[in-house]
Amino acid sequence: MKQIIEYVKKYLVTGLFCIGALFLLLLFTTQFQPLLQNLGRVEALSADLADDEAAFAALQQTTSTQLEEKIQIASLALPSEKDATLIYSLITTVAAKHAINIESFSIDVGEVLIGSDVVDDPYSELVVSVDFVSPSQVNTIQFISNLYSALPISEVASIREIEGQGSLTLTFFYSNPIDGSRPVNITPDDEALLVELSGWTRP
Amino acid sequence: MSLDVNLSIEQEKKEPISRVLIASVIFAVVATGAYFAVTFYNFLLGSQINSLEEQIDDVAVRKEQFLTSQDSFAVLGVKMGSIAEILDTRAPVDTRLSQVFSQLPDGVSAVRMDAQADSTRMSLVSESLSSLNTFLDVDLAEISSADPTIEKIDVLSFGRTEEGNGYVAVVLITYVVS
């Protein structure tokens, strides 16, 4: 009997140790998923921090000439006022490239702001209507494609063409006075966009 | 002599149990150590994550202070935000028209097109019924599968031209507008 109790004790103790060890192993494995997640997050955050610091350093090192050039491109893409001459010049320049004959051109000036009127939106729209004659639909599509990679930025609201006679409604944009409460940021994506915009057609 | 032999057998029987016990103890100690080591390392990583997030926030604050302290940067920053938003949201009417017209087979031409942000409507004519049919059956399906923004394509009408020398189909492509 004593021998049996002795055996049971030993097996029980050994069994308990085995179960305990397996339980600890299980606990250990549960820590792996958060460990991998944390390692990935540290890597991503470190990369973000390095990018942010590099971008900030680049901004601080921007010379006044570089800054002026950037503002010039951004202002051409998004003028600070309704500039009918600029828009007309762009449309006729692009149209001439694709043998499109502009027959009429009109601008819906929209609301006129007075003095200290505050606008919530950072930019407003200006609708331009154009009647044109096109030698072919290929020319018309090239005309539209070229307008989409030209400054100032525009968007086709509608285009209709019937046997060479077309009418096009374009939306142009202009920026409103800067509201001081708006957060300001210039990201590496913005820098890349500026480089892209600098290669676009200009009037 | 016989007693010695019995003792020896008893010792051999005990040995496997002891080995399992020792092995499980070692295993438990190692597993415990590893668990605490990994937990501690996770804790350190958590602290490192917090520190990195604070540093990123700090750079963002310093950057914004720098940008807002200089009017030129503020103008550029606001304009770039607007430009990016406009470009992201403008309807790609140019690429949609290019895509559709590049698929027109020889002998099929569009006599009328009417495109807006949410739709493109075309009147297509051809002297060849099979060319027009190929476009409607095959090419329109390819156009649809290539552009996930297409919601549906309807062939609104199909028939002979007024002159009777060809066929005309009116197609309406509707796009998903976000």
C-alpha cells in the first residue's frame, strides 16, 4: 500500500510538473503574436520618424528661391483669384495643339465676395463653358486628356460632341484666403506632386 | 546475493520516473524563463512604441510651428492640401473616354458622345453588323472588367441607320460616383 502511495505521489508530482510546463509553454506562445506585432510597429514607426525628420530637415533647408518656385507652381495649379485670362489662355493653347477650334467661351463668375467675407472651404469653383469644332473624336479626347495634365487644374463637368460640333463645361478652381485656424502641412507626397505639376502644360 | 539483485532491479524501475520529473522541471523552468523574457521584451517594445509616437508627434508639432511661422510656407501648405484633394476627387473623364474609344473596332465610329462625371453615352455607327456586334458583345465586357468604377453598361437602342446603309447602337455607361 505504501509502495502504491509512493508511486502515485511520484506520478502525480511528475504529471503536475508536465501539465504546468505545458501550460507555461502555451502562455509563452501566446506572447509571440503581440511580440511580432510590436516588432512590426516599431519598424514602421522608426521608418515614419526617419521620413518625417528628413522631410522637416528638407523644409528647413529650403531656400527662398526654391520656395518661390514651389509657390509659383502651386499658384498656377490653384490660382488665388478668378483669372479668366489665364483660363482662356490655357484652353486656347491646348485646343490649338489638337486642332480644336474654339467657337465660344464663357465663364460663370459665381458669387462675388465682399471685403472680409470668410469662406470655410479652402477653395472655390469657377464654371467655364466652351463651344468648339473638332476634326475628330480622337482630337477631342486628346484635348480633354491634355487639359487634365495642364495648369490651372480643371475638371470636365460635361462634354458633348455631335459630328464634330462640341460643347464642353469645365470646372476650374481657385483658392480662398487662408484661414489661420487651418492646419498646415507639407508632406513628401506634396513635394512629389509639385515635381509632377512642374511638368504639366502651362498657358 | 539474491537481495542485491532485487535492489538493483528496483533502482532501474525508479530511474525513468525521475528522468521525466527532472526533464519536466527543467522544461518548466526554461518555459517560465522564456515567458518572462518575452513578456519583458514586449514591455520594452511597448515603451519604445510610445517613445517613437511621441517623437513623431513632436516632429509634427515643430513642423507645423515652422510652417505657420512663415507665411509663404503656410500658403504653399494650404494650396498643396487643396490641390491634392481636387486631383484625388476629380472625375477621370479623360481616361474613361480614352479607354472606350481605344476599344472601338475598325469600321465602328461614334457619331455622338455625351460624357459627364457619372456617365458616358455614345451613339455608334457601322456599316458592318458583325463589327458593331463584336463591340457590344466582347469589347464592352472587356471595358467593364477593366474599370471597377463602371456600375453598369446599357445598350439603349440598336437598329438600322436612318439612311439604311448601316447600323446604329446607343450605349450608356454608368459609373459609380464616390
